[in-house]
Amino acid sequence: MTSGSSLPPRRDAVRLKNARKLSPSSQRWLQRQLNDPYVTAAKAQGWRSRAAFKLIELDDKYHLITKGVRVLDLGAAPGGWSQVALARGAASVVGVDLLPIDPVPGAEFIQGDFLEEGMERRLEALLGGKADIVMSDMAPNTSGHVATDHLRIMALAETALAFACDILAPDGAFVCKLFQGGAEKNMLDTLKARFRTVRHAKPPASRKDSKEMYVVATGFRPG
């Protein structure tokens, strides 16, 4: 497993065989997976999912993960972002998710809701102190209704931000998935008030047809 973002050379498109029993949507998904260089690279390099490259690319650009940092991974399943944090020098990585996560050597995973009573203290104990980075690649189950899906992911992002403001160490960083359009006014006002620098980014690993983007906030100022 490498901490770099190198991708394999492009190959000729793979065509599906014996896929007649699959629904059209399943055929489209499988065709996309088979021809996605990030999926191929993730398997070759040992990452849990192609999403690992999103964090790699964000970190290449913004230099978030430095040696010895404590990282909290919200919505950590299947564990790819935690893998990247460890590979790039994090001293302590703790992930939490409603879903079970297969162990990653060097990381601690909790199955549960990060909003549960007492979870903040529990996470700080596992981290060994306040987090230097809080990252969230969480996304809700999509309904297909654009406005509804936007509201759902923004609610998740705002919840993650509120939690980050409670558990981040001074000068810490926050990385979170949003949908196209970026942070809405209330969230953006909070980000600008609590962080020195706030940026929006769409890493190359985000599919072109995806509405996802990320907010990268650095220089946390405790209230």
C-alpha cells in the first residue's frame, strides 16, 4: 500500500459479459466500476475503496496530514480514509460509523453514532487528546430527489462541523463532503468564524458526474 496517488495507465474499455440478468441500473454501475481507473488502482494498492484517492488528492494539495497528528474519521466505513491517514503519518486514528468496519492495523474503530452521549469523551480518550483533524466523507442514502438529497447531506455536514468544533484542538483542520454549491450561508458563517482559512475543492477522484465536493477548513479557533 502506497500513500501516493499514482494511477494505472488507461486500458481499453471492458465490456460486460453475461449481464442480461442484471437490471439496467446495475449494468451501468458495474460497467462504470470495471472501467474506473481509481477502482483498479485501489485494488492494486490495497485501499479499501476508490474514495481513498479523494483524501490523498486533498492532502497533496492542502498538506493536512502531518507526522504525529491525531485524526478522527466520522462515517469511517469501509476504512479507506483511515488507511490514508495512517499511511501519511498520523499517530492516532479513530473512526466511528453506524456500520461495522473490518480492522485496520493502527486504527481504532467504534460502531455507533458519534452523537451518542459520552461519545466525545470516549473518542478523546482513544485519540489521546483533542483531534488535530476531523474528517467526514459521510453521505446519506440518496432519494433521487435533488433538493431532498442536498438537504440531507448538508444536515450531515452541519452536524459533523458542530461536533468538530467541540473536539478539535487549536489550529486543527476539518474536511467534509458537501454537494455542489458548497457550504450554505449558516454553515459558511460558522466556518469563517471558527477557522482561519476555508476552501472548497473537488478532487480529481470525484467522478465528473457527481455533485459532491469538499470543504477544507484549517486553523481552528476554539470559541
